[in-house]
Amino acid sequence: MTVQSFFGAQRSRRATRAVVATAASLALLTALGAAAARAAGGPDKLFTIGNYPLEARANNAVAAKESAIAEGQRAAFRSLLKRLVPVTAYRRLDRLKTAKPGEYIESFAVRSERNSSTTYIASYDFVFSPEPIRKLLDQEGIPYLDRAAPAITIVPAYTVAPDAAKRLPSPFSAAAGSDAWLYAWKALDLTNSLTPASLQPLKPDVHADTIRALAEGDLGMLRTLGQAYGTESIVLAVLEPEADQKKLKVVLVGRDAVQNLYLKRTYRMDSGDLAYTAELAAVISLAILEGRWKAINVRDYPAQQASAPASSGGGWAPAGSTSPGNAYDTPATAPGGAPLTIAIAFQGMAEWQQISQQLTQTPHVTGVEVLGLSARGARVSLSYPGGPQHLAAALAQQGLLLESTQDGYRLSRR
């Protein structure tokens, strides 16, 4: 499914809000909905691609539906891989061209559908099996992250510069623009995202001057915004059209799971289509937030990385080690063999014993020393040649996840 057909399907759904599900689809939803809901609500919800648009045309209704589902499976599979894999390793996904998406789907459910004699339009939830996906990526040496960030709040805000307000037509009015921007975010699968978020409308008590100051980079106003919503983990997404109706400016400002952020990007409008461009901007904005999380936590496979194209190398980088220019291209720089202090999280002493055994049984891990131990956590010191990026790959083979956080290295079981 191309980008154009993706957003075309989105527009088609808006144009056909009165959706009637067929009896067969209702039966499928009843049979598979529970499984999909369990998967979406559990620890592996990252492997659910929810509310995915399908659209196809053919000579008859049956062929159209079959074509839409087949292409939807392929497109949802690609979306899942790009959710988990850092952008700098996307080229490595070419190794998976022969993979058959249907073999990795655990279940699916129909959210809505509409069909005619030649057209099928629907929205599906695809639930992929986590372990086969992990195994596939591991076998190909493709870096990925399968741990979601702490949830944040996203507040879409639509603004119009005073000098442009009188020159913009009604589709760019405050009401129309706010609806288009909010809908663009609602269409995203924020629940199952690598950076899960709750969507909140702009509150009336958030003053326009506060929005303007934040959009201009005044991070001192984050406290005011956070107090209005009762959280420090909040991102204001500001959309503003230019007076000539040719471009939209988007500003992401706030604090996500990584740190404070202020990002500005401009999008060209296609024939003045505000809604279409807003949808594109929302998709890219979510990808940016996910990319920031992957940049500090993604684990890589250094042995395979050496043979990969230079432009596609992943990099496993501890927090604070990324460069402003490209958040993905700076690898960990811990000296090989130097002792590392690692915080270990577990649910009980039985799990702690399993983790400690896995650590000591990992080849080339030496000097394991317990620095502190409690009912739910421990701090250990150990040495490993090659530093944390090599250690992360070795521990992954033991079913352990080593990640970098703002407080240091953290180890846990998958």
C-alpha cells in the first residue's frame, strides 16, 4: 500500500462514516476480538497494528476483499517492522522480502468495513506473534527495540498567525483546522505505539500566549502546560498554516520519555489540502517520537553491522550519547572490558536467581559482583569485552534485555 493509498483510505473512511458491518465480519470480530484485545492490552501490545486502513478494487466484491486483506497484511507487517527497527537500519529490512506476513499473524479483527460490487474499504487490527517476529529479526541480525517507552500525553493545538487569519479561507478557520489536526492524531495507533500516548484536547484555560511562547521555543512555559494537565510527560503538537496556504508548520515541544524536546518541521500542502497534510504530519511526528526512544535504547548486532552498508548501521547508544544532528548515528563508546554497573529489575527472588545464573553463564562475562540487593531489584558490577553494545547482543541470546536509561544501564527479562 503506497503512502497515497494510505491517506486515500483515510479520506475514504471520513467520507463514509456510516459504516455497516456484514454478518461475516461481525462473526469474525466476535471470534477474534477477544484475542486481539488481550494482545493489545498485554506486554506484547507493540506487536499489534491497530486501526489499519484497507482499500482495494477488483472485478467483483470477493476479489476486492481478498486483495485488500492480502495487501493489508503486507503493509501492516512493514509497519510493524518499521515500528521496532531504527530508521538507520531500514535498509536491512530488504533481507526480509521473502518473509510471508500471513505466517506471523496471530489474529486479526475487523473494526469497520464497507463494500460494493467492486470496492472493499475497511479498518483492521492485525495482531502479530511476538516470538516469531523476534526470532526473524534476531536471525537476520537486524537491530530492534521491543520495549515501550513510558506513556506521555499529546495535546494537538491549531493556531493561525494574526496577520494571516483574515487572508485564509474557511477550511483554515480555527474550528476546521482544530478538527482536522485532532482527527489526524486520533487516526494513529497511539495505544500500541513504541511511545504510547493519550490524546487530550487543548483546554480552554491554556492561554494562547502560552501556546505561542512554547511554539517559539520558550521551554520555561512547560511547567504551566504540565500543571494544566497534571503531568510533566507532555508534548504540545502545534500546527500552523502559512498565509499563502502552501505550507504547514508543525512544532513538537514538551518532554517525552527521553528528555525535553523542541522540533520544528514544515510540510508542503497538496492543492491546499489541510486535512491530508495534517495526517501526513501526524504520522511523521509519531515516528519522530518513536525514533527518539529507539535512539537511546535500541540494541544492535555489531558483528553483522560491520558488513552492513555504512548508511544503514544501527548503533546501540546510551542516553546522552547521541549527536544533535542525527540521533541514531552515535554508537556506545564504553571501553571494552571496563566494569559496568547495571541495575537489574525482577519480580521476585526466583526470577533474580534465574537472571544471575544467566549472567554468569553468558560467555566472556567476568567479575560479576553484587553491589546491592532488594526484593525487586539489584545492582551488579561486571566486565565484558567490547562494551555494552556487545554485551546487549550476548544477553539477548539469554533472553535478557539490556537497555540504557537516563539513570544508567538497566537489565531485565523480556
